[in-house]
Amino acid sequence: MTPFSDFDSMDWVDNYDSVVESDSGLFFRYSDILQAVSEVACPSPGLKVLDIGAGTGNLSYLCLARGASVVGLDPSERMLSQARARARSLSANRVERGGVGSEAQAHRSGVEFHVASDPFLKIPYPDSAFDAVVSTYAFHHIPHELQPESVREMVRVLRPGGVWAMGDVMFENAVAEAEARRTYEWLDGDEYYSRIDSLRSAFSQSGMVLHARQFTPVSWVLWASEAAWGRKPQ
């Protein structure tokens, strides 16, 4: 059974972008976090990127603007329809303006979105298919006991030398999470916020080193590579 809820039955799906643009609570510094993930995952053009939990495409289009070819996966058709509508709008603007404008120009690199009922645990692509795997504000839907398996699956589709990067609400460990839940009543009690110590162990078992940078009291950007090397987001 998929760990994801039936997002398409939820009213907030059509208003997701309005919620994250509020820049408050769970989504404080949302834009900064997405920008940091795109920077560390897409340092140069021409990379092939998998965005898991792509939603309305906010991170996908940041990677696209940096010259990547992007495949976005999400269990919600309603959210992906918004992402695809943006792609059509970019294409129309590029034709109208003769290709002028960085986002329209970047659209030539290519972006596609597909529904996947279990995008973290059953990635429908072969081994070593992507230069980078990214995700923002989606991994917390995976139960803690399944997160190590999800890490192995994401690493599986990374090419040798590839980079994994994620931004989300998460905590250093279970103690830090408990303290934060006492402090911030708006933290969702039904979500499985990641614990960095557990993820570090999971990535280590896959031969990768995990790096972390805290952006807010409850939000982090993580990235992992095969060696101690790693690009620090600005």
C-alpha cells in the first residue's frame, strides 16, 4: 500500500502555491530552500534531473532555468496539471517573444511530468538514469521505517558521481523533533518529518556522504554525494 494519501481528494491541492508563497510556518523561507536545492543539484547546464514529489513544478522549473532536463514525479494528477499548464505557458511566451527571457529559453532543455503512485519507493526508471535526484516538501509523507528503503531507491537511479538534494521540514534527531513539536504547535502531527541522523546512516550504507545546512528552526537543505566532496548552497 502506498504511504501517500489521496492528494487529489484534498481541497488544498488547487491552492498549494498560495500556501507556500505565504512564507510562514512550515513554509518560512520556502523560496530560499528551493533555490538552494536547485543550486547544489544543477551547478552546470545539461544535467538530467529527477524531481520526486514535483507537485506544481516549482523546483522542477528552477532546475530547468539552470539548463537541466527535468522529469517530475508526483502522485497527484491535480497538482501535475498545474505544472503542465506552466510548461504550456512558457512555450507560448517563448514563441511570442522569440525565445527572449531566461525561463522561456531554459524551457528548450525539456521538462516532463508523470503521475507515480509511489514515487520514492518505486521509481519507474533504470539504474544510473539521472545526474541528480531532488525533492522538496514531499519526503515527510514517507513513514520513518520506510525512509532508508527510499534512500536506497533514490541512490539506485543516480549515476556514479551524481548528487542527491532535498529541502524539507526535518530535525537533527528524535529529541530535537520532540522539542520542536512542543515549541511549534503548527507542526503537523500526522507527518513523518525526517531525522538527519537516521538519513546520514542510510546514505552512509549506500556509500554516500550526507551534508546539511539549516535554514529555519525546522527546515533544512540536505545533499549527498559519493565522496566527502559536496557543493554548499549559498
